[in-house]
Amino acid sequence: AREDSLANLLKLPADAHSQPVEENYFAEVQRVIEVLQHLDRLQEVAPDVETALQVEEVRRRLLHAVDARLLAVLGYDAHPGNTRRTVAEVLAEWKRAYYADYSVHLARAQLMYTSLLKQGTADERTRMLKRALQDALGNYRLGNYALAQRQFTAILTDYSGYGYKLGAVYFYRGECFYARSLYDHAWRDYETIAKRFPASQYLGEALFRLLRLSDKMGKTEEFDAAYRRFLSEASRFEAGVRNKGHYLAGYVFFQRGKLSEAEAALSRVDKASRYAERARFLLASVLAGQRRFPEAIQIFGRFAGKGSHPWTSGVDTFLRNAARLRLGYIYYEQGEYDRAREAFTSVSPGFEKYDQSLLGAAWASYQLQDYRQAVGLVDRLIATNPTSPGLYEALVLAAECQRSLGNTDEALANLRYVTNAQDVLNYTNEYNRERRKLLDLLGEVKRIQKQAVERQDSHAFELGNAIRAHLQDALASLHYRSRLGSVALRELKKERTHLFELFDQLASLSAEADSAGVEEVAERAARQEQRVLQVLELYGNPKRATTFFGDYALAGKEGFSRYENDLRARLAQELKNERTLLRARLVEVRRLREQHAGAAVDLDLVENAFRHLEERSGQLAAWLAEHPAEGLQTDYQRWASVAGYSMSDITYALLQERSDEIGGLARNLVAINQVMEGRAEILQQRLSDFDEQIRRLEQRLRDRQMEVRRQEQEEYFEEKYFDDSEREVPETPESAEPK
């Protein structure tokens, strides 16, 4: 019905050919306007977002085909809502009026305050300064750092010309900036104290803050300069400031690999300081880095030998376990594998690096050729922390141990796990790309909805809601439940569906071949059916597939860690570019304000907005720097390569064993053939001898036969040939009787 109504509206008048061209065009435009109005109503009652988008596409094609000015003359608004005052315009007008009124009152109050300062005596100004400082410090103690920072700024503006030493004000304003993560502004205030107020009591704290900020902001040269200044003035500072400065310098130098400077800084920490234990532990790490193992072992041994008691603090527990772990590494590097394994296995199970201790103990057991214990330690690592960064290394080690124990199948299973993890990484990356696309689309829809709110276009806003719901459903359809994703499961389901379809086609082909009597085709189809069934058995059910992908937790975690790191890097770069642009805009706004005094209110509002955005972007950049993503360094490519080489080595060894076995069988076969040939020769010789014996026997038999025949003939001639009887016919009993 909807299509019929559109078709009827698009029909030309019956007498179109009889009217002038202008009238025909005008009538056509009117018909188009009717169609557009009908489309507007149809879009409002669209049952779903797909239909609404299709209607909008048709509407835009019609608008593109007709002059928009003519539509406007005939009363059709192609973009409804654009002529209204937007919410942003209304808000900007209200803000302008409010800010103008506020500026008037503020200027009046500042004039009065400045007049009081100029007309007052020194004592009166001192009392006013004291009162202002009390208010600012009160807000500082309450945590109202933004307000306190403005109050300190006002104090510096109002009292800088009266000879007061305002180093403390700079320090506390810097503390406010520091608390708000506005490190650039805080740096300038602390640097002001170091340069302009060298005798200030806050110099030590200011220099310590400069050390912290230069470390946070990656300013290595500024850090070195600040620490040199800190060393030159250290005798003036309080013990607490001095010790924490030396400890921080030692830690930073150790991180940068400057071990000599780190040792010198840490040795300056007082033994009675609260940082003494940590400094001593860090000093042992420095000594180990310098390969001064006896000294490092002595210090680590003190920490490792401490007992565990209910009153033991978390820091002491951490240092004890960390010392045992470091001792294990030192002993292993020195080749003392028994002591290394003992140190590794003494680490508490709740320690955050317990997986590293298990891996170290497994390597020590491997070096001691205790392969079964090494495999057991690897199994414990997998059970306690399946997402350990050392998982792939542990599996390769376990495979080598299993191979040494003669368990080739178990070794190959471990190595295949390492090599197959690449597939899970690829699936995770695919999921992340799809997720990023959907999230980008959601962000675009939100931006469009914001514009719709400003234009008070309720229809566009509702359409945006429908699109957002559609995108949310698309995200939910991924069935993302953990760090693994389900892209691989969808691919698995697709493959299984394809196999089922192929099986049905083969079954139909087999039935048709049987009915047609083509036995060869029927047999081939039956064989293909069996192959498809075997593949389906390998795929298994979805639960088995879920378990399979769940086994690769580390690969999923690593994939999403890369995704997060990529997002953070992009965000940090965008923030850097945005801050550069905002600073340039601030300079431009200040220049315009000097040239156009009549637009001071508007320019002040713009400047405040830019300054606020610059501060917020700086805070976000500082937060990103202080809260880095979890650095998951699995060194997968290295261990995957090792696993691949090991699999090739094992496969080659198996082939070599099979080849040797086949060679042995071939040699045995040759020996058997040789024996058989010897036996055959013997048998042939015996057969020849037997034939000769038979021939001789036959000859003897023939000779005997001839002899017997000769004797018979002789007897015949002697006895029978010459007849000596009286009668020619022998007499019988009947003839002898009388007649």
C-alpha cells in the first residue's frame, strides 16, 4: 500500500503535454513536495530504523534532483529545525549576559580592594594579606585546590608590589597545580622558588617536587640539574626532605641504568630514615647490576631471612619475597642451581611475582636434570596463573623436559599450544577491529544527536536513538564475555555449518548415484561422507570449542593489552596535538582582545573555555602518564620460534628413528634373503644330488631288470626252449581214463 501511494503521487497530470513547460515543471515540483511531505510523515511512523533510513535515502535523492530555493519558495523546508535558535545559542547568550554582570561586579570589587591596599598602612596591608592567606590555606587544607589556586594567584597579583616575600605563596600555588595534575604550571612555580627565593624554607620541598615532575615528564636533563642543586643545598634541608630526595634520585638513576650515580645517591640516605630499608634493598639491586654479587647476596640475605609474623607489614613482606627472588636469580647466574632452586621455592605463594619464582625454580631443576620436578613446577605455574607472561617460556621448558623423559606426545602437545596461540591472537585482533568500528559509529551517532538537541530536532534525535540501539545490538551480538572474545567461535560455527551442508549434499549425491546405478560415483560420495564425519568429530561441540579457546587466556589477554596500549598511544598523541592547538588559540584570542575592546566579554568567555579545555587535556595527559596500561611482555615471537624449531627437531628425530628402524628392518631383510639364498643353494644342491641318486637308482633298477630278464631268458632256453617230453600234447586226467 505504501508503494502504491508513492506511485500515485509520482504520476504526471493527464494533460501534461498540453501545458507549457514552465507550468509542467511547476506542477511537477508541487507533486515532488507532496511526495516529500508524505515521506516525512512516513519517516515519523517507520516501524524500524532500516525503513527510516531507506525513506531518508529516497528523500535525499528527491531533494538532490530539485532546486532547494524553489522548494523554499513553495513553502517546503528541506532542513527543518535549522532556522530555530539552537540550545547552544541560547546558552551562549545567557552566559554572555551573566558573565558581563559578573565582570562588572568583579571589576568593582577589585577596584575597591586595590584602593584599600593603596590607601592603607603597612600594618593594614599585612593584616589583609594574612586574612587572604588564611582563606586560601583553609581551602587548600579542605582540598578545594582550584579555588585555593585562584586565591593564591590573586594574592600574587595584589601584593607583589609591596615588598612581601611571597615564596610560600608560589609554593602552595604550585602544590595546588600539582594536586590538580597541572604539571606545567606547577613546574613554573617550583622553578620560580628555586631561582627567585633561594633562602626560602620551602626550597627543599620545591626542589624535591622538581625532581618528581622531571621524572614524571621525562625531563632527564632537568632532573640532573635539579639534583645537583638539591645536593648543593642538602645540608640546609630537613632530614625527611633530604632522605626522600636522595632515595628518589637513586631510584630514578637505577631505572635509567646509571648505577654509579644510583649507588652514590642511595648511600646518602640516613640509616634511621623511613626510607632506609627500601634504599638498602635498592642498593642491593644496584650492586647486583654491577655484578658485585657477594655484597648483594649479603644485603638480600638479611631481607630474605626475616620471618613472617602477624605484625609484619606489607612492605616488609614484599621486600622479603623480592629478596628471595633476586637471590634465586643471582645463584642461578653463578651456576649454583641447588641454592637457586631453594631460594625460588621459598617465595610465598601470594607474592605478585610468584609465577617468576616458579619459572626460575623450574629452570634450576632443569639444569639439575630433575626433569620431573621441573614439569611439576610448570604445572603449578599454569594452575596458579594461566595468564603469566612467562607461560610460553614455561611450556617450552616443560616440553624439553618431557622430551628428555621420553614423553614425546606430551612435549609436542606443549609446543603446539605455543604455536597455536597465534590463531587466538589473530582472532582477538579481528574482534578489536570490529569493536573499534562499532564504537566509532556510536561516537558519530552521539555527535549527530548532540547537533539534533541544539537544533531541537526531536525526530533526528529519535532516529539517532534507534541507530544507537541497533549498534548496541551489534556489539552485544559478539557475545563478548571476557578478554577472549568470540570471533573464533563464530568462525568455528560457520565452518561446522558449511560441513553439515556439504554432508547433506554428499548424501543426496550418493542417493542419486545409487538410484541411477552409478556405483563408482556412489562409492566416492560415501568415502567423502566418512571424511566429513571425521572432520566434524574433530570440531566437536560448542562447549568443547569454548573450552579450547578458554585455554588460551594469555593470548586473549595479550591481544587486548595491545588494543589498550594502541588506544592510549593514540589518545596521548591526540591530546598533545590538541594542547598545542589550544595554546595557539589562546595566544590568538589574547591578541584579538587587545585589538577589539568591544568584544571583550565574548573573547573572555572564549579564552576561559580554551583555558579550561587546556587544563582538562593536561590533567588527562598526566593521568595517562601516571597510570600506564599493564605491560604484558610475553616475548611470544621468540618462544613461538623456539617451539617451532623444537617441534621440527622432534619430528626430525622421530623421522630419523623411523628411518633407522626401517633401515634396520631392511638390513634384517637382506640378511634373511642371504640366508634364504644359502638355503636355496643347499636345497638345490641336495635336489641335484637327489636327482643323481634317483638317476643312479633308476640305472641300477634298469640294470637289475635287464639282468633278471637275461636270467629268465637263459632259464627259458635251458628249460623250455628244447622240449624233451614224449608227447606233444600233455596228458590230462581225462585222457588217461579208459574208453
